[in-house]
Amino acid sequence: MAHEERRNMSKNTDASIDNGNNEQKSTLEQLADANHEIEDLKLQIAWLERSYE
């Protein structure tokens, strides 16, 4: 019975780790998207500043 409980706990831990990896990947993807958007906005600002010069 103790062996069975350990096996179930191991499965739960593995599932938690998998969920953590998915969440981390999602966060990293969001960060990359945000960085791309920031770069695009910087380019837009640069073009707007040129038109005022």
C-alpha cells in the first residue's frame, strides 16, 4: 500500500512539473512577444521623430 501511495505521489509530482514547464514556456513566449512589440514601437517612434525634424 505504501508503494502504491508513493507511485501516485510520483505521478502527481511529474504532472506538476509538466504543468510548470508549460507555464514557463508560455511566459517565455509572452516575454518574447512583448520584446518584439517593444522593438516595433521603437521603430514607429523613430519614424515619427524623423517626420518632425
